[in-house]
Amino acid sequence: LMILIATAAEIIAGDREKGFLSRMFTTPARPSDFILGYSLPFIPVLIISALVYLGVGMGLGLTIVGNLGHAFLIFFLIGLCAIGVGMIVGSLIKSESQAGISWLFIVPVAMISGAWFTVDRMPSALKSIADVLPFIHAIDASRAVVNGSSFSAITLDIYWLVGWAVVLFATGILLFRRTMVS
């Protein structure tokens, strides 16, 4: 789902580069309206992606012992976080071709979040960074659900994901406001 970061950033930067945003800035819309307008079309993509990932995983033999709805909720929340990061990156870059810079964020975060390597063997400084980011919480909660943990076991991770989604979207709105002013 982290690919949504690059996609969201590319769309915003492309609209800025083509002059679409300049025309939109003449409307009475607020920065939050723009971020919402850019984010809402990603929701169906996020939902379909999460369902495909779960379906393919189960088709390949993944057995989710826990609640499938909880697994979907985790995917949905981390997808919202990814869209939020994409909105931030899109607000900071100047052109569509610069959207690839988001991979400089995506790959290291995936590495330290436990997606590819176990976090337990990482240096404590990297583990501390990973513990603050939302991605490790999504992975930990997903693993807990797959292994049959109850919702109470993943509640703290869910709070982290919701909190990060709110922070990322608020930051995206603030940065987009700065873009509108300049």
C-alpha cells in the first residue's frame, strides 16, 4: 500500500505542473477541500487493493486465525497514512518527475518497519525510529491478527495508525495551504 505515496505525490505535482492547481486556487475552496478532493478518489483504490492483497494471501495459503475485518481495518488505516504522506510529498515537490523522490522514503521505511527484515536484530537507534512510525504498528497488528489475537491486543497499534493518519492529513493541509499562498 505504500505505493500510494508515490502515486498521490505524482498526481498533485502533475496538476501543479500543468497549471490545474493555479486555476483551482481561484476558487473559494480551502486547503482541506483540496486535500479531501485529492484523497477521496484513492479510497476505492485502497479498499480494492486491501481486498486483493488479502484475497491473494489467502489464495496462496495464508490463514487468518483472527478477525478478517480487523485485518482489513489495519490495511485501510495504513493506506490512509500512505495517502497522507503522498499528499505531503506532493505539496513539497515542484514537478511530476520529482515524485520518484518518495521512494527515498518508502524503501528505508519498509526496511526498518519489519516488512522485510525482523526488527529485533536492528540497532536500537533504528528500532526507536521504527517504533514511532505508523508502518511498524501496521505490520505488528497484522501479524497479531493473522495469529488470532483479539482486538484488544491490537488496540494500541490501531490508535497509532489513526493518530498518524490525522497528523499526516493535517500536515498535508498545512503544507498545501502554504502552496496556495505562494
